[in-house]
Amino acid sequence: MDRALKFYCNVLGCVEERRVERIGLVQLRAGRSLIDLIEALRDADDPLAEGARNMDHFALRLLTFDEAALIAHLKAHGVEVGETVERYGAEGTGPSVYIRDPDGNTVELKGPAKG
């Protein structure tokens, strides 16, 4: 959890909004959205054990997309950055990069749609 909190808050700029200790939930504010983090403790026999995935990725919509500044910031924090490409999203096609959080989840950083 500490590693995930450092990544989402220090690298992506999220802000811890609240904790629900009885279930181990930490909610992070990402603009108008919340990202819920919870420890995933699983038995080795669980089909969702380490290595299994239940999502492809999630996207965070950025207000602006300064490619050079974004990549420099991420690399300064040791984050590998995928190629910047135009991808279709909820608001249309715009620039985006894929990164991975410390637990291997894919995060899309998506800029404003063009046109």
C-alpha cells in the first residue's frame, strides 16, 4: 500500500481523500474521480492470485498534455513511459501514454480530445 500511495500521490499528483480502516480502503482524489486502493491478499489457490488480472487498464484524463514535460516528470520518478499515440477515449481521440504503477497495473494518461 505504501508503494502504491507514493506512486499515485507523488508521481501522478493524486491526493489522499479518506481511509476506511475497517476494510483497509484508501481513496485518492484524481480530479473529479476517485481511485480506490485496497490490499489484495489472496490464497495461492485463488484464481485471482498474483499474475492474474481483472482489467486491461484505466485512464486518467489530463487537462493539458505537454508531452515533453510529462515524460520528463515520469522518467525523473523512474517510471517507464510507453510511446505517445493518438487513442480514442470517452471524449474522442487525443494523445495518450501508457505507464504501469508499482503493482503492474496499466494506467493511461490521456490528453484532451482533438477536434
